[in-house]
Amino acid sequence: MKIAIHTDNLERLREAVGGDSACIRFGSEFCEHLLPGQDGLKEAYDRVQSAGKEFVYVTPRLSNAGIDKVGKQLAFLNKKGRIRVVFNDLGTLNMLRRFPNLRPQLGRLLLRVPARSPFAERIAREGFAMGRERNAGDSLSRGSAVAKEWYAALFSYTSLSYSPTIEFFKSYGVRNVDVDCLPRTFVQFDALMKRDLELSVYLHLVPVMVTRKCHLARFLEEAKPEECSKPCLEDSLIIKSELAGVQLLLQGNAVLAVVQPADKDLEGLKEIDVAEVVVVHSKKKGRAS
């Protein structure tokens, strides 16, 4: 199991290449306005190559303008040899068919994962749909063994539990998949690997919601996304709900749950023999909203 460091800007990439990781992921997973320019992409690739590490390019959900920009970047990377490209947009996946040297890797945003809900653990533990009490005689009444079993199963599944979904992506040459470090989903990992899929597991940060509009920029009254000062590179907002008992991070256009894997979870990943674990390299400060 190798370790990959993911960063979305050159300053942190320059720091990351000096570490012990075998792989450096570069690029924006969530926001197209953080995509590097062509010169920035070239510098990132050259620095990673010079350090003797694997370079992986990460791309987000895209508009038409973003598709045009990424298309030029893919053409550049295709000339460099075999490179993994993480796609979070089906348009990117379609473009990748034109570049035989690039290996498409399914990004997290194209997966449906019920366990990402910040309420998942509470629902699965208590065995009832929050805010909707059922009749005492109902087999899914609060706290019943049947309900707990049903919800535990629900939160173990992802959209890749559906075979036609796997076959669709494999028809485009996908053999690598990004997933979250959510222990309830670990029971599905072995089945995925038996379908010839290699898994990269993101530690610590789980995307709960991603939007096209940047909520952080809106909070700071930045009206034009194209002229964004990119505050998300240095700052994030902490979203707290005492009533719901959750704390989330707002980073740009993404709302993230902070997950701290237990030692037994990391050991479980080793036993499952996943291909890669991914750590996000960030210096973002958090402040309460």
C-alpha cells in the first residue's frame, strides 16, 4: 500500500515532493477555478518527475470553459507517457479516450455514497429515520434489530455496488477508483477489487456536498468566480450544528466532514490490501461561521 500526497497548488507541491510519499497528486478535486495554468501544470509535472515520484493529475467537475482548458492539459500530459488522471466529470472521461497514454481514474464526486451523510452514524446506530418516528408495530421502528440491520446495510453500499455502473466505467478503461475512508463501506472493497479495480482511499476529509457556486466566495462577497481571489487556499469556515451534533468544513464550493481514522481502520485497509492511501496536504485555517 503506497502513500500519495494530494495538493491543489504549487507552493504546497514544492513542499510535498521532499517527503517520503511514492506519489504526488496535483490539481483541484472540487473547483475548476483552481485549475492550474499550462505553465503551472508543466512545473508541477517536472518537479514530481525530478523527485522520482509518480505524478497524478486531479480534475474537478467542469463547465464548457473548464472542459476546453482541461482538454489542452490532457494533450500536454499525453506526450509525457503513462499518467493517471482523476476525473470527476463525465466530459473529462469522454475526452480521455482520445489520449491513449492517460489512465482514467474515477474520482469521488462521481460516486454516490450514503455513508458520507454527517448523520449516517447516528441513523445506523439508533436504527431509525431521523425526524420520522414509525409506529410501534413497524419492523423499522426506532431501535429495532431489523431497522439497525437495514440501515447498517444501507450505509455500506456505494453506487459501485451496482454491477452495470462498474461495467460502464470499465468500458471506458477505468481500473482505478478513489473512495473515502468510511469504515462502514470497507465491506464492499474486496468485491470491488475482485472486479479488477484498484482502490485509492482518501483519509481524513470526506465530501458531504459540492456545488458549482462557491459559498466561501459568496460569504466574502466575491461576485465573479473568474476573478476569485482563491481564499479557499488559505481559509475555511467551520460549520457547527449543536442540534444535529455535527461539525463540517466549508472549503470553497465543497462542504467536508473531517474523519479521523482509528488505528484499527488503517490496519483494516492494510488487510484489505488497497492500492493507495491519499493524504491531502493543506495549510488552511478554520474559523467558525
